[in-house]
Amino acid sequence: MNYEVKLDHISSGSSLQSNATVKYGSIRQQSLASLNLGLKRLRRHPLNIISDGKLMYEGREWSATYQLTERAPRDYRSLLRVSLPSATLVNVVSTYKMSPRYEFTNDITISNLQPIRINGHLKPILKNMQSHIDIEYEGQSYLVDANWMHRGTVRAFNTHASGEVSIAGHTAGLSAELSRRNDQFSASIETKYNQQQRFAVSSQITTSLQRPRFLIRIEWPRNFLAVAGSGIYAHQDWHTTSSDLEARIQITSSLLGFEELGASFLHDNNINGFKTNGEIIWATNRKIVGMLSVDRAKAALTLNTPFHGYRDIRVESTYSLTGTSGTVNSRIQWDGRQMTLLLHGNTNHPSRMVTSTFRFTSPFSGFEVLSANFQYSVNGATRQTSADLTWARDKQV
């Protein structure tokens, strides 16, 4: 096997020409391969360049020509023609602009195929980035689009990003946003498919120590769920305000049985005690309302419910402690019925005597009245204990 290689290169101020030839094979049968490349600048301003190339190998030929023309500053047009051994011809006509954003178009024609058009743009600015590519083939469009924007400072900003893909009439998109205004933060994310199927999540949070708030909402086709909450925290002067601690939460939705849910409470401290109000809501006109108050001599709880037999519940307890004597008197009332409890105790140190009384009443059969008395005394070396227990009617121990 013999090889013969020949290289030629010619260069001038406005053109380049390179040729390479390879001969190989035996003395009786030789083959030839060659490559020719050329580049010529026709004009510097505005720019105009042409180039060509040809490759021949074992009787087959590939060839290409290319021309680049500057139509205006930062505005170019090019033409590429490629010929393949299979008699396939490829033409690509392109335009390219560099201001104010990068834009391009490509019209491609290939033998025995439908024309292809590719166009797009790119804006490579960090705080306002845009990109777009659109491909058209056989009457169908294929699209990819993406955007990004950021404005503001650390304590007040808005950032938005979105993307969309479209293939043969089917579109899918995704967008997201994040913003801040001092103590308030907002965020959202949304997806769409063919403009009909939509899924979204959004939220808003206020991070104020005294008045925090939040809102979260979820949406999907023909349904939604929202949760909102707020609060008040008076971390100073608890004894001078009527709302030291307050919180609310509300849930609304399109789901059957969960159309409206809510809860709230308010707590107030004062010098003598505290008072707390609360409420729970579900469905329409279905709620439980309660209030608890406590001071130095009394504690009271009231409940209003929608349940039959327990619509109005009241619990009250008074207590006193004076010297060596103490009394607790409690009462529970609900829908016309009542239970009471009395506890009393006394200690007499000089006479070394302890007495106590217990009395319980209720509407339940067999437990209408239950009472007990207890006495313990010490007299010198003598210790005496007495007790009695009474329940029901004429039953006593």
C-alpha cells in the first residue's frame, strides 16, 4: 500500500485557500481523496464573507458554500448550501441580531422534506432574562419560552419566573413568584395544561411579632382549599389592654362537609385573673362558643353547642380561704339540669379540731343527694374521730 499526500495553502490579506490531496492504493489501482477549503472577505465594513468547501472520497462528493453579510450594525444574514452524495440539498437562511437582545431565525429546506423554520431570542440580563425558541414543521408549532425577572432590595423585592412548552397544540406552563414588602412575604406557584387543567398554590405571611398573619390557598380543577390565620400578641401592658393574646384560623373549601371551618380565641390578663373566649365553627350555623373566666374568688365556664341536650352548659365554682377555714362551692348546669358540689373544711388549732363537710346533688336516679361529715379532735391523750355518710333517701352510715 502506497500513500501520497499533497498540501497547498495560500493566504492573502482578504482570502484563505487550503487544498489537501491523498493518493493511496497499489501501483496498479490507486484511489484519490481530496479536501478543498476557501474563505474570502469581500468587504470589511459592512462585513461580507463567503466560504466554500468540497470533500471527495471514493467517487462521492460533499460540498458546502456559506455567505455572511452584515446588513446593519450588529445585524447579520447568512446563507448555507450543502450538497450530499445522495443528491440531497440543504439550504439554511439565517438572520441574527445582537441588539437590544439576541434574536435569530433559521429557514431550513431539505430535499423531499417540508420546510423547517426555527426562530427565537435571548436576553441574557440577570435581573430580566428572556428566552424563546419556536420551531415550525409540517404546519405544527413547537414552542419553548422562559422568563425571569427580579427587582428591588433585600427588604422589598419581587421575583418572577415562568416557563411554557407547546407541542403540536398542547401547552404546559409553570410560573412562580416570590415577593417581600418589609414584614410581608408572598409566594405562589402555578401550573397549567391546555389552559384548562390548572393547579396553583399561593401563600402570604406577615411576620410581625404583634400582629402575625398567614394565608395559604390551594386550587385544582373545580376545587379549592384555603387556610387563613391571624393573631394579636400584646407583649407589653398585659393588664391595661382588653386583648392580650388573640388568634383566629379559618378554613374554607369546595369539599363537601368542609365548606367552612374556623376557630378563634381571645385571652385577656388582668390584675385579679384572666378571661378567655373561644369559638369553633363548622358547616352552616354549627358552632361551639365558650368563655372561661378566673379571678381570686371565682372560676366560671360557659359553653354553647348545637348538640341536643347540651346546648347550654355552665360550670361555676367559688372558693374562699380565710385563716384556717376554706370553702369550695361548685355548680354544673346544662339544659335545665344541675349538679352541685360543696366542700368545706375548718381547722381549730387551740381546740385541736378538724371538721369537714361534703355535699353533692345531681339529677341522676340514686345519686340525687350525697353528703358526708367528718370530725377529728384531740383532747389530752384522747383522740376522737366521727364521720357520717348519707345517700339516696333514708340511707345513712
